[in-house]
Amino acid sequence: MGKALETKELVKWYGKEVLALNKVTFDIDAGDFFVIVGPSGCGKSTLLKIIAGILDYDSGKLYINGVDMKGVPSYKRDVSMMLEMYALFPHMNVFDNVAFGLRMLGKDKSEIEKEVKEALRLVGLAGLEKRMPLELSGGQRQRVALARALVINPSVLLLDEPLSHVDYRLQRKLMEDLKEIHRKVGNTFILTTHVQEHALSLADTVMVMNTGVIEQIGKPEEVYTTPATVFAARFVGEINLFSAQIKSWDGGLCYLTTDIGELKANPKNKNTLPSSGKVAYAIRPEYVKIGEEARLCDNKTEAKLVSYYYFGHYMEYVFEAIGNTKIKVSVPTEKVGNLTLGSTYLLGWSAKDVLLIERPCMIEGLNIEEVIYGK
Ligand SMILES: Nc1ncnc2c1ncn2[C@@H]1O[C@H](COP(=O)(O)OP(=O)(O)OP(=O)(O)O)[C@@H](O)[C@H]1O
Ligand SMILES: [Mg+2]
């Protein structure tokens, strides 16, 4: 499969103060649904704008479909971008908003008519051609912006936070639509979000970013089950993290001293881990057992129930163990027992479900404690 996009050590400074992209190197297969996820300010929009050609970079390389993009103006790139905050032209109706790019390309009237109709049908807005942006709901405006980007039929479609500013139901609908449209058109999609659930459920490939650097790239389930850094583990899904020191190894089993006492781990990545030293000890909330079930586990600790959150299909309990260390436990709703706030319970988990992560994050100078507890 060819590469839709390749970057090599891309660097972008805003003035002398902000290093927005710090030697960013990655590539994207043609036809991939590639999702960039990371906290606010990590450089997602900057990266998309550079790919779109509306912002220049300071050094490094950017190739789209194998062609070096240095000096290539935006309109000559085979990309289109749906901007964050979907800036529609307020004085133009839906049809004209979507047709705008095609007119700029000098297409003839009948072609424009046909392509705009098709784009509006794809996003589920057929029949609303005459409406003005102010006569549309937020979600409909989002779809017009999507149609406007899609209609160009670019080989790379850039979507900057297309799911923000709409309610939950509409987000779900837009996510389904985006997946479906991607399947139909087969172009490369690059989407940014700061919402981990969106990244996990939309992406063929996820890239986790942190202040101008890449923390990890992989399939959603890879990033979830084998996070490369503590930052990636924290950012993709809920996770319990304890600062830990490796004491010894016995075959595949690792013995550690942690914030909540002596614990064991039998991690999948054992071959890559050191024989001693500091690591993060990580266990996802869905693997922690409570009460009777915990008795059989090879890791156990007592902890007090301090709060709980109902999420419909599951309940998340928050416990406090030794040293006020919080432990989150998620239980499918149908398995929820009768727990009392303020009471102490036995928690347990299996050594094979533990992840040990050696690297705090890809930014030099931060240690494990800072990434676990500091931010
Ligand atoms: N025009 C600008 N001038 C100076 N600094 C900027 C400019 N645009 C962005 N920045 C800074 O560059 C960094 C990256 O910004 P960017 O907009 O790419 O982040 P983001 O990941 O898209 O964030 P968000 O999730 O909030 O949209 C931030 O520190 C931001 O403050
Ligand atoms: Mg942004």
C-alpha cells in the first residue's frame, strides 16, 4: 500500500517561545482513517494546518502522495480541510457554501450541481440546499462544513475536531456517518480529537500526541493494551497507575515495591523490561475485582470506597488505598453489588493483567512520578 503522507522531523515554532511541533516523524497509509489524539495545545491543529499548506513549517520534510510539499501552495495540494469551529460563509446558502471550492477550481455549472448534490446526500443534508447557515442547527452546520471539504474529493481529507460543539447523540451520529463516508469514498482521513473514546472507536490508526511530540502510533487496541509510555496509558482509556520499583524477577513474574505495598506482575512486554529500576505499575479498572472475587487474585489490597459514578452500562467505583492512593474499578451494571460508601473492601487483580511501563513520556526530563501524579 502506498503512503498518503510522510513527515520527517517536522519542526514548527510560534515566535521564539512556543515549540508547537518538535521533530515530528510519522507516515500514513493511503486510505487509512488516522486519528490524532492529545490534550489541548499539543499541536494537533498546527500539524493539520501544515499538511493543508495554510501554515509553513520551520524545518523537516512533508510529503503528500510521495511529493515534497515545500513551497507548494495550499490550492495545489490534493487535500482539503474542515476547520475547527466550521467557519461557513454566513451570507451564502448551503449549496453555495459547498460549491465554493468547486467554483474556485473552475468546474462547470452542471458538474458543480451534480457534485454538490452528491456531497450533501453523503452527509445526510439532501434537500437543504437553499437554507442559510443561521437557519441550521449546530450539527447540520457541521455537516455542511464536512460536505464542503468532501466535495473537492481530495486524496487526503483533514478534519479538525469535527465532533466538538455538538451534543452526545449528534456526536454518535456523526461518528457513524464519518465511518460510513470513509468506507464509501476510500480516501485518507486525518481527524483530530482530544476525546479518547472518539479516537479509539473511529481510528484505523491512532497517534497520541503530547506537547509537540508523538507518544505512540498504533492500532487502537494496541495503544490500549500495550501503551508505550505512561502518558499514552493515561490518555487512552482509564487506568490505575502506581509508581513502582522492580525488586526481582522469577521467570516471567516480576516482584515490585509500589505506593500501595508489594505487588506482582506478569506483563506481556516482559522481554523489553529491565531487571531492576523504576517503572509505572498499571492496571485497567475493568480488571480489578472487589470482595469475594478478589480473594483468589495474586495481588490484593484493602481500600475504602470514596465515590462512584454511574455510566449506564457500567459503574465506576473510586477507592482509596494506603497513602490515599486512588484505585478505580469499573463493573458492568448487571454485575454491580451492594457497596456502601465509606466501607473498606478487598480489591484484587491478576498479575497477568498488569502492564509495566518503563517510559514516562517521550519528552525528555520528566520522570514517572511527574507524569503519574504531576499533571
Ligand atoms: N498563532 C499562534 N501563535 C502563537 N502560538 C500559537 C498559535 N497557534 C497555536 N499556538 C500555540 O501552539 C501550541 C499548539 O497549538 P494547537 O492549536 O496546534 O493545539 P491543539 O492540539 O490543536 O489544541 P486544541 O485541542 O485546544 O485545539 C499551543 O501551545 C498554542 O498555544
Ligand atoms: Mg486544535
